[in-house]
Amino acid sequence: MADFPPDEVLDWIGAGAADVTADEYWTLDPIDGTKGFLRGDQYAVALDLVEAGEVVAGVLGGPNLPNDDGSAGALFVGARLANNRGVVASSVAFHAEVRDAMARVLT
């Protein structure tokens, strides 16, 4: 963090530009939770695929999210199933060895 003063990080917000009228595009929020990031606390990295104005897939990483074993980090993935029949969601905690992974269909 020493290389990036808080004021400079805050200036990055809204710096992107995209054609949101396109049928399909990706959106990235590299620091979702800027205040938490600046404090060295909770923040996330968010990536979404948007089709026809609807989010159809997303990935959310929480690098500082605490795990039961004292380690930190988690990855969450979600995607809408064809014909809007539900959402597939999975999560993985970043332990020394990945042992807590799950996936399920949410309807």
C-alpha cells in the first residue's frame, strides 16, 4: 500500500469506460470496498458477465476474508442456468490445502 497513497486510490474510482449498450460485456471492480481496502480490512474483487442488460455470471474474490483455520481468502462463483432455471453457486476457502469447496444449484 505504501506505493499508492489513499487519495490516489480514491481517484481511480469511476475511471473506467465501457459501451454498456453492447449485447454482452464484462465489468470489473478491482477494489469493491475501497475504504476496507485502504484500512487493510475487508474488500473484494468483482468480475461479472452482462448479457442483454442482465448479469449472467459473476466471480467475487475476498482476499482478506477470514477462514476458520486462521488463514484468509475465499472465492465465490455464480452463473445463471439456461432458461433462468436457477443459479449455480460455488465457494472455495483458501486454506493451506483446499478442502472446503462446495457447489449447489439455487432455485
